[in-house]
Amino acid sequence: MRFEPLDHAVGDYELEERQALRRVAGLSTELEDVTEVEYRRLRLERVILVGVWTSGTVVDAENSLQELKLLAETAGSQVLEGLIQRRDRPDPATYIGSGKASELRDIVASTGADTVICDGELTPGQLRQLEDVVNVKVVDRTALILDIFAQHAKSREGKAQVELAQLQYLLPRLRGWGGNLSRQVGGRAAGGIGIGGRGPGETKIELDRRRIRERMARLRRQIKEMSTVRETKRHRRQSRDVPAVAIAGYTNAGKSSLLNRLTGAGVLVEDALFATLDPTVRRAHTPEGRVFTLADTVGFVRHLPHQLVEAFRSTLEEVADADLILHVVDGSHPDPESQIAAVREVLGEIEGARDIPEIVVVNKADAAEPDVLARLTIKERHSIVVSARTGAGIADLLSMIERELPRPDHEVRMLVPYDRGDLVARAHDEGEVLSLEHTGEGTILHARIPAGLFAELDRAAKPVETV
């Protein structure tokens, strides 16, 4: 097997090269890799990965299949083979074409695989026809990600969101197996409709579709009700004018590790994709003592299924309502630039997220190549290099957050009675205290504070000039 130079244009490949179904080396799961998913206590499915390479270089195609391998192993699979085919576009019938589908069937038979995973979202027709050829279960990238989310969802809201996304994916892919699935009849048995109303009635597949739609409607109502609690907490934080910072980034980039390093939150940290699905919000302090909230969010991935973006919209609102986004990037990844692009693509689907200031936090500096770190910091001007594991660069990151957080609106010099010490404490938490002076009548507070606190101080305290 040979690979073409990376600088070839898409149209430069000869016909046999363009149509070749080629193996990708190093994609079979090693024993030590299998142990990383054994905690799920699932029978490991033996899978073959298949990708269609339509654009970019061969390195891009192999990186995409390597990520699919990590996804498959996270779901509890043992990867036997990885295959890519060069095409202008996926075959509309079988994704890889009838001839290559037959070759794939032979590889499935020789390896003993029980599942084929395709690196893309297949249409219902492509799934059915490819399954008919290879005679084993066929799963696409979207279904694989949904399965991982289902395994990792812990909270009631997270489980409901994942189930809703799965049903949205399943609905157009239901298929029946003939007229024997009819459940009702027309005519008199259907309520005396009579002429023109006779017929097989509602078939099994139609009944399933109706039940799925009803279940989806119930799930949407439940998610809306459950999101009310988080919205109440968020409004309470906003009413106190506490700045909000959201951690976003590619899955397994180290977002939860960064949250733990900044706040001591004790959130689950695991070397697995999508280990965090439920948002965590914690308080943190800047070097000058300003309080802000830090929210960990679900990780993104290339071609994140639209169903998941929709289902997790209430969770992703933590990003949309933030004053600052920490965009965490895995500096040790082979292609961190593509991860940055994928995350920004998903952020673009969240209303208002594009307009929020962003700090690119290049994580895992202890494992990354220095030239990669240098390249990223040159491309991303507003960036910083850290290691959440060792703590390197964390102090500089906090100082950077301090500079980026919105400043309080009002600067005041007020005499605060001693029985309203709570207002002085809030000035420390929500604003920036410039000086304190204790007198016989109370505390002279010189501070920059937000509008909400200013209104309360104006009622309870006196300007220093009137004393």
C-alpha cells in the first residue's frame, strides 16, 4: 500500500487510486486499549471502520479515522480494521459503492467482525443496502456518538436529552417488513367510515412512529421543566452581577481537569471521549479577589450530530450566557487546528455565542511538541499555553481572565453602617474594592461595583462627601 504526496490536488489521482479501498495502519485495538473501556462491562463488539475520503490530504483522512477508532473504543468496541476509500462523494446507494461493499463483505467474513462503523452520517437507504451486502450490523458516526452519550449520561436531564436525540435520529430510519404488520383495519371495524375509508389502517411502523413522536413531545416538556431550575440559578447569579465564564472545547481536551485546577471542583476526569455530559458550575476567584462562576460543558467533536446540539441546547445555554469563553484545545493532538475549527462551528449554532470574548487555552503543554505550541500561539493571538495536570500557566490564565472580565459600572465612596457588613462583603465578591477605612460611624468603602449592588448601597449607605 502506498500513499500519495500530501500536496496533490484532488483531481490528480489516477482512477485506480481514486477507487482503492485502502487499509489504515495501526487502527486495530491493542489489549491495553481494551482495558480502558472495560469498566462499562459490555461485551466488546468486533468492528471494522470504514471512511470515505472526499477532500483534504490522506493525513486528514487518517486522523478522522483515528478519531473514529477512539469513539468506537469509548463505546466498548474492539477495532479490527480501518479502511478508507478515495471518492468524489459517498455512493448514494451503499456509501462506498457496490464493488467495494462486496470487498468489505469478504473482509468482514475473514476477520469475524460483527459490526461495520462508517465515518459519516448515512441515509436510511445507505444503511439498509450496506447491511444487506455485508450481512452484519452497520452503524454510522452519528449513532456511535449517540451511543456514547447514552452510556455517559448520569443526571435525569442528561438522560432525557440523550433519549430525545436518539429518537430524533431513529424516527426517519424506522423500517417495516411487509403488510403483515398492519394493526388495524378500515371500514366498519375502524368506526364505520364506510366506502372510501377501508384499508389496512395503521401499520406497525406507523404506530411506532406515532409513539416515538409522542415520547419526543413528553421528553421536550420534561427537559423544559428541568431546565427551569438551572435557569433560576443562572438568573440569580446574573442578578448578583457575578461574571460568568464557560469552558468549551473538543472532547477529551482537558476541560474538566482545567475546572478542577481552577476551582478544586472534584469533577470526574477520565481519559475518554465525552466523559462529561452534565454541566458543572463552580465559583472561582481572580488574583485580585473578584468572584466569577466557571461552567464546564459537554465536549464537542467533528460533525457533532445536529440532534445532540438541539437536545443539549438548554445545557449549551451556559455558553451563550457567559461573559467569557475559555476555548480549551488539546496541544498534544495531531491536528489541533481542526479541533478549533470544529468547536467554533458548533459554537456558531448557539445563538449569541459568536459575539462572546474568547481565550484559546492550549492545554496539555507537558505532552505537546514545542513547535506545535508555538504555531498555535502565533495563529491564535488571544491564547495562552497551560497544563491542567501540572499547573503550569494557570496563574497567568487567571490574570488573563481578570483582564477580560467585564468591569463594574459604578465607582463609589460610601459610608456603610456596621450592621450592613453584608454589603461590604458583596462589594468584595461582586466588585473591586479599592480601599476600606473603619470609622466610628461605619466603614468607608471605596470600590467599583455593579449596578445592582449600587442600588442597594444607595439606599443603605451615605456618600462620604455628606458626612
